[in-house]
Amino acid sequence: MGWILPCVGGLGLLVVVVIAAVIGIYNRLVTLRNRVKNAWQQIDVQLRRRYDLIPNLVETVKAYATHEKETLERVISARNAAISAETVAEQGQAENALTGTLKSLFALAENYPDLKANQNFMMLQEELSGTESKIAYARQFYNDSVMTYNTARETFPANLLAGMFGFEPAEGFEIEEEAKEPVEVQF
């Protein structure tokens, strides 16, 4: 009968260790999921800044390139599509389209020396360029956070708990192959 107490004590210790491991895994998954959400919010902040700059840039270009209405309308249309995107995949597609139209806009500016010399245009272009760099960094941080979360979610034994507790995979922010190509502008 003396051997029963050490077995119960050992079993109790095992149960405590298993519960502690489950709590640790759960808390790690929650932390990583929240990091992914925060990283997406950082992208959103930079995208909002970009969206706010675009109308000012378009208005400045309008004053110099009045007959380039189609290019300006495409930029505004792409901006509006990006603002209304709801999922990560939709946002990625919309941002790729917006980046392409902005490249067209800056290429168009090369054809107007007075516009290129305009201080307001130069300031907006520089600010947008800085914002683009911040967006690129935020995307990279987001994708790193997604990779860390998804890896933690898919590894054993966390994969057993992830399904039970509803930890869904996070979606990365991808650039389409077409968006990597240089934009062709014809005058």
C-alpha cells in the first residue's frame, strides 16, 4: 500500500506538467496571433498615409498635365479599390494595382519638366517614396510574423491544440508576379 502514494504523486505531477504545457502552448499561440494582428495594423497605418497623399499628388499633376486625365483617373480608381479591400489577398491585389498606377503617374511626370521642378510635387513625391519604404518594411514584418505564427501553429504538439482552440492559419501579404515587372508607359 505504501507504493500507491508515490504513484499518485507521480501521476499528479505528470498532470500538472501536461496542463502547464497546454497553457504555455496556448499562450504562445495567442501572443503570436496578436503579433500578426498588430503587424497588419502597422501596414494599415502606412497605407492610410499613402491613401491620404495620393489625392494631393493627383491634384498637383492635374495642374500641369490636363490631357493625361485617363492616367489620373486610374490612380484614383486604384486608390479607391485599395481602400475598400477587405481580406489580405484583396488588399495585396489592390496594392499591387495601385503601385502600378503610381509608377505610371511618376513616369508621366518625367514628360513634364515644369511639373518635375514644382516644389509641391517634389515634396509629395519624396513623402510618398518614404511611405513606400515604410510599407515595404511593414509588409516584411507582417510576413515574418505570419511565418512565425503559422510555424508555431503547425508544429507538434501545438498543432493538436491549435485546431481545438480555433487558431486559424494567417495569410501572408504576397506580391503578384505582374507587379514585379516594370510598368510600360506610352505617350
